[in-house]
Amino acid sequence: MTGKGREIADMMERRKVDMLCVQEIKWKGSKARNIGGGFKLFYYGVDEKRNGIGVILKEEYSKRVVEVKRVSDRVIIMKLEIGGMMINVMSDYAPQVGCEMEQKVRFWSKLDEVVDGIPTNERLVIGTDFNGHVGEGN
């Protein structure tokens, strides 16, 4: 993400994308920052060299954020109130195939826990880099 914020904002504007889940931002911290062009990035990362996740929202939607849960440097979820409906937007970054099994188990357990914690009357949108962990045989 370093030096790419405005480029991403411009691309989102051109393609009419209002929300974008991003992974591997490689930023340390638990913040929200304007990236230009009327877009705001909510992110979480613990290491400047790897991982880190976030959600980029168009300004009109960033004003509708009710809650942000930064679960880990691989899971973030935010709740927005839009048109009287609660929408949960979750960005995830699954451990790569070469990572330790313990790390993978921790990720999938957290993902299940977060998804199970969403009330049934609310919507869920997941933008995830599953790193090849889906499909037949996985």
C-alpha cells in the first residue's frame, strides 16, 4: 500500500467500486486514514514486512461505519448501517500453503468465530485471499 493509496482510489473511482477488501498491506498499526479521492482505508497490521489487512470505503460509506473489529493481522470486520440494514464487511488473508499448520488452524478458527458471531438478520460480505485453500481436495 505504501505510495499506492491514490492509485487505488483512482482505480476504484474509474471502476465505480465503493468498497474494496485489501490484503498484504504490510503496514503496522490499527488506524483509519484517507487515501485520497474521497476514499478511506481502515486497516490493521502488526508487521511492516508481511500480512496486514484492510477495507477501503468510499467516503459516503465510511460515515456509516458503526463498528470496526481488528481481530488479527489476517482478519478485520466492519459493520455498516446502510438503508436501515446492517452489513458486515470482512477482509481476510489466509496463511499460504507453506505456513505452519498451527497458524492455519488459528486463522480458520478465528474466521469461523467471527462469522458465527454475526446475527442472522445482518448481511455478510467477505473479501478474502484464500491462498488456494478452497476447491476440490482442499
